[in-house]
Amino acid sequence: MALVGKLRQVTDKVIWLAPTPALSEVVLTLDNSPEGIEIAAAATDAPSLRAAYDEACRRLAAEDLVLLEQPKATLASPLLSKNEYRRANWTKPDWMHLNDAYGKIVIRELLSSFQPFPGDQSDGDSSGSLLRLADPLLGALRSKFSQLSTRRNSKN
């Protein structure tokens, strides 16, 4: 992957990749769904499509980076996220963006993947100390994205 090569020219730090999560299943209820999504979601080979996507992600992970996959528990089907993780929007369904509940699951999985701190005695839960950071970390990320969005909108 060209991007990994470019990053390796300037850093030897761990590179994390979090692919865009699957669209919310609410997309199937829209009058004007994106072309092909209904066909793909209903296809008998949807698991094969997901398997091909997962294999591509594994190949990326072989490129000296850590892959943070979409948690399987958040998937309604091989190709769609559960509606409960869709970000609420009062004017029209937002089928592309997921909510804080999804973010917490992803951050908890990320934090639980780390090795325990030296000397961490957290009752056998090697990642207990880090998991307590999930909610504050999500809040900080939400705040930062909000600031960036506000700045971008004020420039337009």
C-alpha cells in the first residue's frame, strides 16, 4: 500500500487503520438507496462479498499496520450495520454515520487489544485500566471533531 510506504519514510510508529464501517441497514428503507446496495444486501453471496472485503483488510494488515475492524456485534448482516448504531438525524435518515454507542464499542475493542501495563494488577483484566478510558476518549474525540467541523463551516 503506497500510503504505508510514505508513512514509513517519516515514522517507525505503529500505524492504525480503521476502515469505514458498513452502511446502516436503514439505507434499505429509503426511496432512493445508493445504486446496488439493495441487490448486494439481498444477494445470496453477501457473505462472500464480506469475506472478500475482510481478506482485503487482512492483506492491508500484512503491510505493517494494525487493522481495527468493525466489531461483528455491530453488523446486521455481512454488509450492513445494525440500525441501533446509526447516528440520529431529525431531518432525514443518516445511513452513513454511526453513533456514540458504536464508537464506544470500537474504542473498547481498541483499548482491549493493548498489552497490560507493567505491574498492572487489575483483577485478571489485563486491559481494565485502559478500558476505563473509553468514555472520556470518546468525549474528547467528539469534541475535537465538533471543533473541526465548526471551523470548516465558518470558512465556507
